[in-house]
Amino acid sequence: MTASIRQYGLVASASVLALILLFTTAGLAGPPPRAYAQTACATTIDFMLVLDGSESINSTEFEAMRSFADGLIGHFTISPADAHAGIVQFASEGQGVIEIGLSSDPGAIATAISTMTQLVGITDIQEGIALAQQELTASGRPDVPHVILVLTDGVHNEPGDPIAEAEAARSLGTEIFAIAVGPGPDIDQLNAIASDPDGEHVFSVGDFAALATILDPLVLVVCPPTPTPTSTPTSTLTPTAMPTATQIAPPAPTATLPPAGEPVPTSALGISIGPPETGIGSLESDASDTAWPAWQIGVVFGIALLAMCGAYGLARWQARD
């Protein structure tokens, strides 16, 4: 019987310690991790989207690409002070067109995307990059990041060198991303076109319907999110009143010594025994930040009491049997 009582006493003690540890951990836990807003890019940026309009893309796929373009632009905060965006479509040599130049009007950009007609032709990636960089040079803002995103389902098959064109754009400070759709594109070619590192600048999807799956990760690298700051508790200093130039400071205390041979009381010397009072520059104890609320303390001790009573009752019951 004694062994049983000791066993259940240990169980009860362990339960109490576990509960205290649980509540202590909850009370001392730090602030939650920073939250990041991924629904929009509020960074100031000049962005050109370069789209493939070649004949290898059917009407359904072209519509999916337009929907992707609309969704991508929708992730940016388009305004005069924030992001400016433009659209280029390319196909055969000489067919490339700037559908809309860099614009701070989200409605105008949405209209340009919805009314864009497929060019139909072959694939001149070099011309698409050249037109995008031409617009960035002419209308881009100084000291603002310049970005080109090339989307294609094939390989460059016209005169001109898209890699050399991309190198020229990058030398002007433009960052280039590329998206390969389906099995047609030459990934090595797109790696050479895009900025480094390739793993952050080149994306690949199986078909046009899968473009929607890369919207968020693409925005995260094109436009790194700004951390949302979390509020932290601050301590407030409450200074005591200071005498102004028109106030007269009180006279300094004087000490009156007793006759020789008698002990000198500490009060006579202006010495106070006990905790110092708070004054200028002192911090009041922020008990509200560190102390447990009364209800939490009550819950802890209530559960602890129940655990001990239950263990004791169980031990008595087994001892009676």
C-alpha cells in the first residue's frame, strides 16, 4: 500500500510540474514570426512582360496566357509612386509590338491585356527583349529597379541573338526572368538569357494551364515582400516635476547632532532606511507584462489541486481493496 501511495504521489507531482511548465512557457513565449504580405507587390519597380504570340500557341492557350498576365499584373500595386508595368508581344521578326508602354494606370494595363490579339508567326525572342529594354530606357524611372519577364513555349528561330540582347539589357541594370511553357523551350538558352542565379530567375511549367501555379513564387522573387512589423511593448518613463527658473528650490536639510555620547539617529543625517523611491529616469516595474493574470494562476493551482486529490483518492481506493 505504501508503495502505491508513493507511486501515485509521484504521478501527481509530475502532473503538477508539467502543468506549471506549460503555463510558464505560454506566458514567456515571444511574439509571433513576422508576417509577410504576398497579395501585392508594393515595391517601386518598372516591369515589362514579354509574351510569345507565335503560331504554336492555340487560342485556348493564348487565353490562358492572357489570364496569367492579368493575374501577375494584379499582384503589383500599380500607381504613379509604386509599380509601372508594360506589355510586349513577339512572334516573327518585325512583328513584335509594344501592346502598352510603362503605365501607372491599372485600368489601362488590364484593357491592353484583354484586347491583345495574337500575332501568329514564329519565335523572335531577341526582338521581344529589345522592345522591352527600349521602353525601359525611354520611359523607365532612374534609381528604380528595371525588370523584364520573358514567357515562351519555344526556342528563338529568327535572325538575331537573344542571349546577346539579354546581356546588353543586363549591362544596363535590367534584371531578366524567363518562363518556359511545355517541352518546346531550350532551357539552356533561357538560363543564358535570364539573370543569375538561374534557380531564382528561370521557371518551367508543363502547360499554359499550369501558369497560375507559379504566380505567388514568381512574385516573391520578382518583388521580395516587405516584412509587416509587429508591435512590441515599450516602457514609458514618467519624470517627476522639475523646478523651473521661476521656482525656488526647497532648502537643503540640515542635520542636528545630539549631545556628545548619545547615538546619532539616521533620520538626523537625512538617511532613510528602506527601498529607494522612484524618481527621474527610473522605470516602474512593468508587472503587467511579466506577471500572470489572476485567472491563470487560479487555473494552475486548481488543476494542481485536482490532480493531487485524484491521485490521493485513487491510492486510498486501491489500498482499501
